[in-house]
Amino acid sequence: MSKNNKGKDVGIFEGLNIFDRHYIDEFIEKLVAGLNGNFEKEIREQIQKLKVEYKRDKQDAINTGITAKVEEKIKDWVCPRIPSWVNSDHLTILGVIAIFIVATGFILGFYNRIYLLLVVLGLFLNWFGDSFDGSLARYRKKTRPNYGYYIDHMVDAIVVIIFSLGLGISGFVRIDLALLFAIMYMALMIHVELVTFVQNKFKYSFGLIGPTEMRILGVFITIYMYLVPVEYFKIFYWHISQYDIAFLLGSIAMAVVLFFSILKKGIELDRVDKKRWKS
């Protein structure tokens, strides 16, 4: 809001003449711009409130996912209660076994939907193993930065491949679309890894969506699979199911996020590097 000579607020009403179409249009443009600006500011503030940031060994770990704060509270409660004979490697192995349970659930669930319950169980166990292995190591002060970083991210890649293959082999989703989904997800992972290497910041999420939110979404999709039969639609020469469409749209969404993330980070790093020219 700006002020006139008498000190009164004028803002978007400045120069408004209600009898002139030009001024009405200008007023509407200013009003929309103001609302958009406030809306964007509100979104940024809400994401900031959700943000969880901590030291992951020498890296700054950042998570702005919807469940980030709740998940950290769960970790704070669970880690002290995990038996001493269980270590972070056991939890990592549990996460890998769990994704095989997920893939099996998809494959068998296409023929008998009761097996889709294995998918829900597997996603929960995968979340527990993947989310708590590093947290347990940090709680017990037994971190292995190089080993942990390498194993954690190689396991993540293997998990995505097994998940996508199980889904593609099952019949719920075409194998090419399932692998496209895997490719886009791993492309996002590569982006995260490169940012970690360049700026020493490990970002768990893109906006409000992180791995935990993706698993929750997977549970809801699995429940839908259990309740609703597979339907096929003919589009041009292809016969595709509703799940093909869903995973195709998901892949496109990840491609859009990746494109803008690369653009934003590229501009940011370009400015950082060019500052050195002046010195």
C-alpha cells in the first residue's frame, strides 16, 4: 500500500475512476496481481512452517513434505525403543525385502485382489526401513557418512526399479509406462544428488511431496485397485487402463517438476559462479 500527500493509504485504488473502462481494467489487473502475490506469499509461509531441516552428517538435510514434522516426531519416539540388536543395516535390508513384497502384491493382486494387501504392508515396511535406518544411526551416534550415503542411494535406485517392474509385469500398468515412471523418478533423484554434491544440501522433497507422501499416495492407489476393477480404453491404436493414464500423468508431472527444478537451480548456480568473475 502506498500513501498520498495527506498520508492516506491508496494502494490499488490509486487513480481509480469508476466511469472509465480503462481505469476499471487497470484496477482489476492490480487487484488480481495483489491477490496472486498474497496467495504465493501464503503458500511460501505454509511450506516454511512444514519445513524440517537438520544436519545429515556434513550435509544440510531439508524436508518440506506435508508429513515432515510428524515423521520427525515419530522417529524421536521410535528410535530409543528399537532393540539394541537391531542396527541400521537391518533396517536397510528390511526396506529392500519390503519392496519385493510390494512387487509380489501387484503381480498376484492382478489375479486375486486380496494380495494387494501385500502392497500396503510392503509400503509400510519400506517406509520404516528406509526412513529409520539413518535416523537410528544418528540417534546412536554410529553414522558412516560415506557408506551410508552410497548404500542409501543405491538402494533407493534398486527399490524404484523393483517397484516399477512389479507394477509393469502385473498387468495393472503397461511395462513401458511403468519404466517411464521409474526413469522420471530416478532423473529427479539424480537432480537431488547433483545439488547435494554442488551445494551440500540434501533435499528430501519437491514442494509438499516427498518419498513418504509418495508412499501414502501409493497406498490410496492400491486401495482404489482393490475396490475398482481394471477398465480399458482405446485411444488411437492403444488399449490402456485407468492406471496407465494415472502413471503417465504422474510421469508428466515429474517431468515438469524436473524441468523447472533444473531451470531454477541452473540460474541460481550460474549467478553464484559469475560472482567470482567480479573478484
